[in-house]
Amino acid sequence: MKRRDFIRAASGGAAAALAGAAAAEEHTAMPTLPARQGAPLPELGSHWGLFEKLAERSAQPGMSFLRAEFSDVATWSETARAYLCSCLQYAPPACDPNPELVEKVDRGAFTRERVLINTAPDIRIPVYVLVPKGLRQPAPAVVALHDHGGFYFWGKEKLVEVEPEHPALAKHKQTCYGGQSLADALAQRGYVVIVSDMLHFGERGLYLNADPERIAKRSAAVTQRDIEEFNARAWAHEELVARAALACGTTWAGINVMDDQRVADYLLTRPEVDPKRVGCLGLSLGSVRAIFLGALHEAVRASVAVCWMAEYHQMLRDHLYNCIGFTKLVPGLYTQLGWEDLGGLHLPGHLMTINGLKDELYPLQAGRDAVEKLQQIFAKAGMPGHYQGVFFDGPHEFNRDMQTLAFDWLDQHLA
């Protein structure tokens, strides 16, 4: 056992220790993805000179709110959101979610529903909805967004406890979430919570005709080797999924972003939900999804993005292969809008980012620079208190101390 210290970079820029940090359990770091086909990790080598020059362009995005020509945040936001949507290249027709309740489970303090909904006229996906018992009025709600972690066999179950829980899934939760089912913890706190499978994960994973029934149906009979082979296959096919999306005239990121928006739309139709008190949060790829969702969905009033707020151009030389995945790549976006600008699009809502001082998925300086720019963006907009950037003395994880900090932030602005 060891002590953990929070180091908070408050919106004014001063760093201070957060007293009373609880002891945290020992852990292993989030797994590093292997090189495809056993090859050594690739380097840009002789190509680096070209990409270094291109990276310099993205270091000063042309539409950043920090540029002198932008002063009114509402006008800038409208223009920036339109540009972001054009880059995502995915705008399916509006559709009724047409929800179908397929399971309802009593979980003590709350009920868990498994619901099928449409995110596009021809796309139907599964979600879990957790509803606290005894609600006397519409409650605050959260869209909880699962991580990547090279762990594809489950998606929404990374955040929701569904028994029996496979030891491999329990280990992932211990590594990344301090052993806690994040959505369950929020429901116990009084939030209505919705969690979906992202494309290529969980029930929406890559299944083949030759898969045995235990894998195709994701039954309790799956073995550790089944899961490892499934994850390896999914990792090896990420590039193909991204290519397929581009060949169809869209982007994988665009599909994910729109799915998450339509999931939030369905959440707003629930009578248990107060539409004026909706938030989102996620770790890693879930953090990426939270940044996009909070930037684009007007109902999201408070967001927490954990372990993914960093400037991409600083990551290219050493962190490109395993860290900037195909789900994060949006052609044409980053020369005009940096990651911190997407955080600024959460205005007039509230945003908390949490970075790990020992996170190896991006350079620490890239995280510090992004947070500093976010502070400048919110200050320039006249709402410095709407942003809090936190650095936690730990690796790439969302442990229980971090969760307490995040939940308190959501309570402050939603509950």
C-alpha cells in the first residue's frame, strides 16, 4: 500500500496539494498494445523531417479561440462546431431511437435495464440504463463512456457490473478503475446512467462466422485464451475498420461521436432524467469520447475527461503507434482546432480534466501545455471557474480517489 497525492492545477494556474488523499491499492499499468504481427514498434525514421514540419502547423491551430481574431465565445463556438462536424464526415438522418427493453434487473439501490436503440435508421445498438430507485422528481444523469485499453471483448461491462463477472474483466476493472464498476457507483449516488458499446467493442465487436458459439454469444464459458485471441484480432484489424470507414466516405471517429450523441438523445427522452442536469465522463478513449460529446451536445452541462488531455503534435515521435489510435484520427481537424479547443467547446458548460503525472501514453509536457491553454481559453471566455485541470500522482488509470474527485465535480454542477 502507498499514499497517493493529488496535485491540482486550478483554473488560475497555481498548483496545490489536495489534502486528505486516501491510500490506493497497488496496481499494474494499463497494458501496452503489442506490435502487429510481432514486428518491433515502428518509427518514422527518415520520414520524421516531413512530419515534424507538419506538426509545427498543428501546434498553432488556425481556429483556436486563443487567436486574437476571436473574442466572442458564442460566435467562435458556432463556427468551430460546424468545422468539427464537417471533419467527422458522418451525419446520418435523424431517427427515432425506437427503444426496446429486453432485460430489467433489480440491483438493490437501482435497476439495470438493457435496451436496444437506433442511432441511425439502419444501426441498432445495445445500452445499459441504470435508474436509482425511489426517485420523486427527475434526476441528474450521466453518459458514462468506456475505455479502450486493448481490451475489446467487453465494452459497457467495463463500467457496469453484470454477473457472473469473468476474472479477466474483473482484472481490467482493478487495473483501470480501482476494482469499481463506475456506472454502478454513479447510480448509487443518485444519477441515471447510460452506457453503450462503442463500435468494435463488446456486443459490437469483430465477430467472424468461424467463431465458436461461446465467443459469438460471449457466454460464461469463454476462456482466458479466447479473450486474449479476440483482443489480439481486434487490435490487428483496427486499421481495416478505419480504412473501411474512409472508403465509405466517413470516419470511425465520426461514427463513434454520432453514436454517443444519439445515446445522449435517448437518455433525454427518459422521464426519470432532468434534461438540464446531464453530464458525461470517461477514461482514456472514454475521455476522448467525453471531450467530443461535451463539445457537440448542448445538453451536456458538466464533463470529466480522465487521462487524455494532451497536445497531439508533441506525441508524434514517440507516442504515435500505440497511443494515437484510429478512433482519435479526424482528417483536417487538428491544424484548425487543437484538443484543448475541443475542450473549450464545452462552454458555457463545465469541464474537469484529470491527467496522470506518471502516464506513459503521452509526454507530461504535452498534458501540461494543453491544460495551460484550456485555462487560458476559459479565462478569455470570462468563465475561468468553469474549468478545472487536475494532475494526479499516478499512471494511466481512473482509481477510486480520482473517481471521488470527479463525482464531487459532477455533484457540484449537476446535483
